[in-house]
Amino acid sequence: MTASEKQVAECLLKIKAIKLQPNNPFTWASGWHSPIYCDNRKTLSYPEIRTLIRDAFVDEIKKNFPQTELIAGVATGAIAQGALVAQSLGLPFVYVRSSPKDHGLGNLIEGDLKKNQKTVIIEDLISTGGSSLKAAEALRSSEADVLGMVAIFTYGFHVSEKAFKEHSINLTTLSNYNVLIETALSEGYISESDVEKLKEWRKSPDSWGK
């Protein structure tokens, strides 16, 4: 666990962008029962945290993808953060829709994208990875040179890790599930008895609690 990963986790817990309820699970749109709910868009309402996350994104990009020429945000959760990152780096910005626009030019990617432009994708959350990888493939289909993706948080599901490898997408995240659980325990958001439930959920999220 790095100091930055812990700090991001602390911020997400503090503003309840991430909520942990192992004894009163949430139900996701997929029907999965889950002890965790994540809405990183809440970070935009807190200037200090918004800036901390922007700067953490910038640091990761400079460290891992110094040749970056374009920042791409994934709609809708990462559009604002992506634009903030692009502004800080002095780079152009585009965003990728979840589906093509149903009128006008029918755009899937909004903004000017040049052939072979070295692109880093900004994402707010990695769950199964499906929508994130769909955005990456849309950029590749438009002849972008996708260097990788940086996300605020990942649940660290095996299925998503496998999918990113299969699509040859280099993923880095500002924080992750393991760091979150350690931080939540040390800060008193959960008890020792909750930890095992939270670990079990991550092993089989599709069947947990049923």
C-alpha cells in the first residue's frame, strides 16, 4: 500500500463516495448483492478531493505514460475528471460515449482524435471491465494508439484483470479494494468481523449473499 493509495481510499470513505455495508448489502443493477457501493462522481463536489485525485492522475500518467498526447474520458463518470487532467497536462481531450449519438453525426467519440495519437484513458471505476474495455476498443477502432488506462478505483475482480490482459490494456489505479479494506478497518469504518465477509464477496461477487 502506497501513501497515495491510502490517501485516496481515505478520501473516498470520508465523503461516502464508497460505502461499506457488509451486514446490509446493496443490490446492483446487475442483480448482484454487494457489501460495497461506489460512486466516485461525488468527488467532484469536494474541491480539495477533486484536486487531489486530479493530481494523482497526473502523477500516474507522467510516471507510466510520459509520451501521452491525448486524454480520453469514459462517459459519463470520467468526463469531468478527464477534462481536469487534460487541462493540467496541457493536452487535448476527447470522451467516449457508451453508444453512438442517435442524431446528427452519430458520434461515438466526441472531440478531435488524430490517427496514431498516443492516448491515455481516464476511468472512474473498474468493475468487470466491460464498459471500460469497450471504450478502449472504440478508440483503437478510430486509430488511436492506446497506451493504457488510469482509474480512480478497482474492485480487483479476477474477470476484469483477465479481460484487461486479453485486450493488452495497461491498467493502473489510484486505489484498490485491498487498500480500501485495510484503510476502512484502521479508520474504524468496519470491524474485524466484517473483513472476512468483504473478502468472501470479492471471490464470488455474482453469488455472494444468495
